[in-house]
Amino acid sequence: MAFPRRPVADEPLLTPSQVAAMLGKERSTVFRIPPGELPFVLTAGGEKRKGHRRYRQRDVDKYVGTRADPPLAERVARLEERVDRLESK
């Protein structure tokens, strides 16, 4: 799979550590997110490196939007249903 090497000018790029902080996860978790879910671009690397991952702000925002938790009221309702089922057993 080929990854774009040149980001659009003036487009904010984030490091894996910055993305991890936004997601409330460890940096290693960010590396395990499939590129189809959270695309990245590669910067120029050194002799032995293929490049450094950078994430577009808009891609991170989109990923966060697709992973948003359901509203609190919905989560409470689900928990209450589970409690009711357990109590009825």
C-alpha cells in the first residue's frame, strides 16, 4: 500500500504522540490503527528509515468523530436495561 509523501501546504500535521494525547491512548496504540481507518503521510526519513508518520488534522478529526461515544443518556439507559435483566434472573 502506497502512502502519500507530500501533504497539502498549510495543512496541520500531527505526530503519533500528539494523536495519542488527543485520543487518550498510548502512542503504540496509534501505530496499530489500520491506515484505512486513520491515514497518515510519511515524511522524508534518514538512510535506514522509510520516513516518519504524520497524521492530517482533518483525518484525526474524522476518526474521532467515527469513534465518538454514545450520549450519556443512551449509555445510562443501556446500563439500566442490563441491571434490570440481571435482577430479573
